[in-house]
Amino acid sequence: MTSTEMLQDFDPEPAAARLAEAWRHRRRLTELPADERPAGISQGYAIQAALQRRMADGSAGWKIAGASVSGIKAAPHGAPVFGYLRDPCVHPSGAVLAAPPNGAVFTLEVEIALRFARACRPSAEVFEPATMIDAAYLAVEVVCSRFIDRKAVGVPSFIGDNAGFHAFVKGDALPQGAASALLAAPAQLLHYGEVVGPALAGDDRTDPLAAMQHFWAHAAALDLAVPAGALVTTGTLIRPHDTMKPGTYEGRLGDARVVFSIAEVVV
């Protein structure tokens, strides 16, 4: 069965409604019911798109996950996964994030986000960072799936859950944007001055511009329009850090910084 045929026989709306309810009420799911569960990657992205429409609160851009050489080799479908940066979940450096939902952990990733200078149509043009990207930022993505165990549910359901996106914190701009030497430099994450997220290197580290090529292919396949000012956060530069601990966290990359706090749990 082709992906087109799979989509013709699949209604993403019930799963999207269930995931939207979980988002709004900070609830967590074991899995989707069998009759709502995506059977493949294309159905997962159909749920994701329906979820984004249903939340109806806008998008600042996209996230990329698993785009390192090692990540792609480990992926069952041999590709990164992508999700939307929901507008209300995009924060400036210094933000205070609510504690994770009961029983959940946050996965923190220090990343580089690139900003588009103009509107683009990936299905109609080649990615050219020198003319399309006007800024690069140090950022942190916070992953916290609506599923209790995001790995157990499988990649298609994880994609439907907007690839586990929870929050995004945008920090300092990098000098020279997409041409910055910092795109290849080591990053780290600290909690009250202690390194909790050491730098990745080699095949484990995301190459931001290589990750963007994967995003471009994904956006072209879905005929997505990329508006001027859209951000794409390109994937982790550090070993992802799982935490429930409150307090202040700081991502570092050269002289660039991104700072945020996780609030104390309110009993």
C-alpha cells in the first residue's frame, strides 16, 4: 500500500483531538487507541498537521530531531523527525517554565536555530543559506511528550505528538549567522554552574546546515510554505539531559548564552 493510499483510508482527527486534549490539560497517555494509531510515517505527519490546526495558536517555525549521522542511522525509517514550534511555547532567554506534568521529565537540548530572511517554497527552490538565512541563535528545546513512554509508542505516534515538542527558549544571536564558526563549536548545558549536558562530537553531533537539508526535503515533500521570520531549530549539540529538577539552566556556545528556569512544583 502506498503512503497516498494509507492517507486516503486514515482519519487523523480523532488522534489529533485526543492529543490536543492532553496538551491543554497536561495529561499523559499510554498510547493511542488501536483505531486511531498511525500505521506509518505519513499517517503520523497527518495527525501532527491536524493537531497543529486544532490547537489553532500559530507556529513560529519547526523543530528537527535526530538529524545527526548517528541519529539517522538509528532511526527505523532512516530519517530525522520534524515538528512545529507552537507560538505560545516559544520563549525569550530568561523565561520561567512551569514544572513538568505530574510524573514526567523534561529532556533539555542545546541547539542552534536558524531564521529565514524571506518567504520560501522548498518544493520550488533549492536551499541556499547565504541568501535565505539572516540570523542564527543559541537555543534550548524542551521535549516532553504527551505519551508516558515516547519510545514505546513508536515513531509514527511520536511524530503525531508533534515530535514531543514542549517548549523552545531563544537565546543570543551568533555572530555571522549561518556563516558562524560556532555552528561547529562545542556546546554545553549547566545547572547552577554544573555541567549536566556535555558536548556531543563527531557523528553524534548535529550539523545545523546538514539538518536543514533534511528539513528542506521534508518541507518540499509536504509542499510547506516557509514564511519570512520562521525559525527552525536544528537538533541537539549536547547529550540530551533528562530532568525534573527546578532551578536555573544555562546553555553555552562560545560567548553565546541561553538561560531559563524550571519552576518549583506547586503542591
